[in-house]
Amino acid sequence: MAQKSSLPHAPPTLSVKGRDVRLRTIGIVVLAAIVVWFIAANTESVGIQLWIPTVTLPLWAVLTVTLLVGMVIGGLLAHRRAKR
């Protein structure tokens, strides 16, 4: 007969300098570094059509606002899903 372990399933981790770090945390840090690099590399100005007016902004500002709006929407969806 197989025995069930009483330990819950633990998330995958790596040991970094003697500390256990979740793979999810490492992935988020790598993704954040790529996003910061991408935003910093795009510094030219672009024209954006907002219903009636056209505004000219640096592309890094547009990308930053887009990132923040995406994070807010993702956070709201995650919060809603956690309530279920």
C-alpha cells in the first residue's frame, strides 16, 4: 500500500547563496530586467492619436504607462480570481 505524505506540495526552488529562491521569483526578476531594458532602449518621440487630439510623447513614457495599466488590470483580475 502506498503511503500519502503529509507534506504539501512545495513550489520549485533554487538555492542562491544559501537561500532558497522560488523559480517564479527568478522569472519575475528576469522579466522585469528585460522590460526595463526594452523601455530604456526606446527613447524616440512618437505621435499618438487620442480620439481627437494627437499628442507627441517619448516612446519610453508610452511603454511605461502601458506597462502600469497592464499591471493594474492583471492585479485586479488576479484579485477577483482569488476571491472565488
